[in-house]
Amino acid sequence: MEVSINDNNVDHALRALKRKMQREGVYKDMKIHCHYEKPSEKKARKRMEALRRVKKLNRRNNSTEMTRGRSLTRSY
């Protein structure tokens, strides 16, 4: 990971580095690997993360469908 420093503005470069690290998931990995995680806890965490991803994707799809004037449920 690389951040350039312009005009000796270290504070701005530090903020940019923190943003990049958060986007990459470095903080999340550090938090997870700080302590030992049992295999059952790891499996449960991965399951919850997958569920969260699916829900987020569904929310995004629902909002785009609603903005287009369509509804996901149809009445016949």
C-alpha cells in the first residue's frame, strides 16, 4: 500500500492511508487475528458475513427496482 505526501502534508497522507486500509479490510483482519478463533466461531462468523452480504445486495436491488417504478411482488 502506498500513499504519496504532497506539500509536506503528513496529516492528509495519514488520513488517506487509513481510508485505504479500511477499504482493504486490514483493520478487520487485525481485529479477527488478534485472538484465537475457534473453528466453530469462525464458521458462524463466515455464515453471518455471507448473510449480511446477501441482505445488502438484496437491499440495493430492491432500491433500484423501486426507483424504476417496478415492484418485486406482482398481483394477478
